[in-house]
Amino acid sequence: MKIYAAPLEGVTTYIFRKAYNEIYGSVDKYFAPFVSPAENRPMTHREKKDIAPENNEGINLVPQILTCRSDHFIDAAKALHSMGYSEINLNLGCPSGTVCAKGKGAAFLQETDALQVFLDAIYSYSEAENMKISIKTRLGYTDPEEFHDLVEIFNSFPVSELIVHPRIRTDFYKGEPRKEYFAYALEHAKCPLVYNGNIFSAEDYEELVRSYGSSLDPIMAGRGLISDPSLPDKLKGFTSETDFAKFRRLHDTLYHEYQKVLSPDINVLHKMRELWTYWQDLFDGKDRDIKRLLKAKKYAEYEDAVDRILMD
Ligand SMILES: Cc1cc2nc3c(=O)[nH]c(=O)nc-3n(C[C@H](O)[C@H](O)[C@H](O)COP(=O)(O)O)c2cc1C
């Protein structure tokens, strides 16, 4: 079974990916959070640093582009190609207000004519350059029924993989994924499919397999992988328990690596706090220490709370 790590902007940074990959190693492919190209600027310095090959050694990484302009996509794809990447992912799922206001991400799904023209241009480029373009999509913008036309559109291009997060834009990341629409994709999509959404445990995966009547492979995990970093090991059957020794190593590595690149100290604590909003569910009965940790303004307070949480 293949497991892909979903891109989570601000969370699955190159620092996270490197630490995670060294300590756990059960992820087959990592997707980087999007780069957002602009006129004459395929990516920012910060975006480039995140996907620079020297910061992603030993990692099977697919960079992602967020745009509704084919010329901008191609400029960014050329830059990525020259960095050594041969697969690029197109973001057609981002639900954020600022992104959608510019017609990008999930908002692009409602402009089906423009989307076809865009896909025509980028796949002509990728075919000529021998590059792969995969797509990460939602079901639609306001109505999941939009998905039927979208599948037909995707079927007319050489999509290397179609990663489906079975929600519409207005669902954001809430509620149950609309499973029946992924079933539609299983039946009608011509390209390889990847399921993404709400896999937090091995039981969640087994439930999906039961409801689709077939194994899902590959799958992409986002919040579930962050919340329980042992999830890929569990899904692959390597373990049934969360490995807290590995968790401690992951935590300590991230804490030390972020101290090297972020300042002042409070910014490191903010970064760790964001991770703890995912991790806290692993630590039942430690609510008081988690609260202290989330409020910590000094390293000493933070470290003390972490030691108490991870004591036994
Ligand atoms: C904080 C956050 C940041 C995200 N950033 C990206 C992104 O840069 N690109 C993208 O395609 N999806 C992004 N996503 C969506 C995830 O990749 C994934 O599709 C979503 O969380 C659903 O999968 P899950 O239920 O396994 O988490 C983001 C989600 C969250 C919560």
C-alpha cells in the first residue's frame, strides 16, 4: 500500500518533512504546500527554499502550483523542472477566501470552459517536456454534482494521478466527506485515483474499504498523519500502537530545527503550538499541561510542560 503525505501550508514545511521522513519513513510521496506564481516571478524566495532539492534530500517530493493562469503555471513548471522535478501537482481544491476571490484553487472548478483551455495549455507543455502533472481536486465549488462534468474534463487529459478530496469548497474541511462521489470517480475516472479525506486511524481506512468494497491504494493523509505521526506505520500494518519514542524524537527535532530558522523565540513557540493543536488528542488526561504549553511564552515554560506531557 502506498501512502502520500498531503500538503498543509505552514505545517508540512521542509523542516517537518525531513524530520518526519528520517524518523518514520513510511510515506511514499510527499506533496509540498503550493507555490503561487505571479507575473515574472515563478515563486518567492520562501517558496523556493521550501522545495529546494538540498532541503529535501532523500524525499520523494512533488511540488504543487496554485494558479488559474496557464502562462504562470508553465513559468513555475519550467523553474521546477530546472530544479530537477519531473512531477508537478495542480491545486484545484484550496477553499480559502483570498485564493478563491482570485479564481484559483476550488474557485477554478466552476469555470469549466476556462479550466479546459488552461489544462490544454499545461498538458501540451508537460507532454512536450516529458513531465507529469497530477491534480488535487475537490468535487466542485457550490454543488457536488459539478463533479460529473469535472471527471469528464479530467478524462480528456493525461492526468498522472487524480487526488480527490470529496468535499465542495463550502464544506471547507468540515463534515463527512461525500463518499458517494468518490465512488463515482472509481467508476468513471480514466486516470489513477488517490483518495484523500478524514483518515485519522486504521479503522477509518478499513471503514472506507468496506464502503467501497475494494482496497484504496494509494491514499493521501493530511491532518491524520500530523495528529498521529504513527498513522502511516499503522496503515501499513507495521504497528498497531502509536510509537511515543519516535514521537519524542520528532518533537525534539522539530523544536531544535525551528529554533535554527525562526526568531524571536515566540515564533518558535507559535510554530510548536500549531503542531500541538493536532497532537493534543494523543494525550488524554494531560489537558492542564497542554493548556500550559499552548500558553507558554518562554522556552523554559514550554519545555517543562512538554516533559510533563511526555513523561511516561
Ligand atoms: C492548515 C491546512 C493547510 C493546507 N494546505 C494545503 C496546500 O497547500 N495545498 C493543498 O493542496 N491542500 C492543502 N490543504 C488540504 C490538505 O492537503 C488535505 O487535502 C485536507 O486536509 C483533507 O485531508 P485530511 O482529512 O487527510 O486532512 C491544507 C489543509 C489544512 C488544514
